[in-house]
Amino acid sequence: MARRSVLRDSSRDQQNTEHRVLEERADHRPSGLDTGRVHRELHLATADAPAD
């Protein structure tokens, strides 16, 4: 049981890291067209996230 919790926490940490990376990329995009792509990437990154 504790092992599942650890795996879930590490998965959540990884997802949070991915979110930060994608958000940082979004901050550096000069064009509105590119931000749409980044938002799609962010959505795809969270689509597989398990529900709490």
C-alpha cells in the first residue's frame, strides 16, 4: 500500500515538473500561434494524469 503511494507521489512530481517546463516555454514564446501549440502540449501532458 505504501509503495503505491510513493509511486503516485513520484508520478505527480514528474507531472508537476513537466507542467513547469511547458509553462516556461510558453512564457518565452513571442507569437500567439506558438502559445496555442504549447497549450495543446500541456493538455496532452495532463490527459494521461490519473484522477485523484
